[in-house]
Amino acid sequence: MSEIQSYMKILNIDCPRCLDTKILWKGRDNVFWARMDGRGDYDIINCDKCSNGGWNRCSHTTDIYVRGIHAFHIADGEWHVLEALRPLVKPYLDHIAHMEAEAERTRQADRIQQEADRIQQAEAEAEAEAEAEAEAEEEDSSNLDDERIQKEKEDDQNPMPLWSYYNNDDFDKKIKSTEIAVEIGKIAERMYEVIKLSCGDIMELTNLINELKMDLKSSMESSTSNKTELKQIENSKGRFKVTYVKLYISNQMENTSCDCLEWCGWNTKEAHFSLQYTVYQPRNMAAKKKCDEDMSKLVIL
């Protein structure tokens, strides 16, 4: 559809020639009496498209308007029609644009409101779900607490010590004096892997391992060493929130020498080092009592 046709449809106009004015104009024919009869210099004729195209009347002016539309010259074409239509259709186009803008604003407001409603509903559902989960977790936690308390009561009725965690290991090796630092690192790493299974506090565990390294170094460098130690480390695991590490350390320093010739020989020191350690957590009161008794007997470093 052309621009003219679109505008005519908006303005409800049928004839593209005269825009429903039904008339056109032209200069009067050059007959010698044309300017003498007093009827004017112009002829108004009927539209040659929507009417019969015959003569309508004479006129002294071309400023002839029908329903606000200026009558066209008989030779005017589409350009003149378009120029006449544009100012006429502008208010309608502005109104249409305004209505479309209002409609778009309404749609946008509806979309925003729908999104806000969706978010609000989602938040309400999430909140309700979270509350339901919290209630379920609280109920589960309460049930677990009841079960734990009941299990602890049953454990405490047992006169034998029960352990939440129990692991022991040993180490026995001859170590040259030049290899002591390396071997201490290996032993400490080995103990770290065993103890961390029962300890939730890495900082406490790190401090304990550093203490053990100092003890091992002191024992390995001594000529003779036999001692038992019991250490405890606080953590977040287990009923009593504590892990015990019991160590038995034994070391015997030996000198090894060889005289091959008067000027050739060697002399080295070796430590015959033995370590036994146990890592455990008490589970019932009998086990905790035993740990407390052991702690009171042995030196805690």
C-alpha cells in the first residue's frame, strides 16, 4: 500500500484525484469575451475520476476549499495530493503514535508488574520452602540429638572404655646423624595423616605437629632416650571434643667406625630410633575417665 493510499484510508477518502472535493480548477479558455463577462478567470470543473469531468461553474479565485481540502488544478499530480494529505493526516498519525506509545507504556507496566509478581511469588515460595526445610532440619536435628543422647546413655552404662576413634602406628629405623632432619619431616607427615582423621581443627593439629617435631629432634639427638608422652588436642569432632596422642619414644645413639689403613678411616653416628604412637578419642565416660587418669600420670607438653 502506497503512502497516499495509507493516508486516504486513515482519512476515509475514496478519490485520489480530488480527495473527495468532487471538483478541479483550470484557467478559462482564451476566448475574447472571457475577461469581459464578469464571471472570473477560472473554470471549476467536476472531477474527471469520481465524477463526469464536466464544467461546473466559473470563479474569480482558486482558493476554493471543500471540508478543509484545497481544490486541485486539473494538471496537479500525486505530489500535490501527497502534500495536501500530509498536514491533514498528521493529527491522526500523532494520535496513533500517542496511542501506541500509551499502549506500549501500559504493556511495559504490565510486564514490570508481572515480573514483580513473579519475583514476589518466587520469593514467597522460596521463603516457604526454606521455612519448611528449616523445620524439617530442626526436627531431624532434634531427632538426631535425641538419638545421640540415648546412645551416649547406653555407652555410659558400659563399664569398658569405648572409643570414637582409635589408631596406632610404629616406626623403627637406624638413622644417620646427617639424615635426622629429613627423617623427622617424614615421621611428622606420617603422623599428621593419621591424626587429622580425628581432628577438625587444622590450627591445633599444626601446633601439635610442630611440638612433636621438636620432641623427635630432641630424642634423636640424645645419646639415650626412653620416654612416654600423652598429648591432647582440642577439636570439633567427637563427644568430648578432644583427641589424645600417646607416644612411646626410644633412641640409642651408636658410633660406627672403620680403620682401613693408618691414614684412611671413618667414624659415623647412627640413632637407633623407635616410635610407637596411638591416636584415640573417648566415646563413653569410662574411656574419658581413663584418659583423664593417664593425663594426670604423664607430663603434658
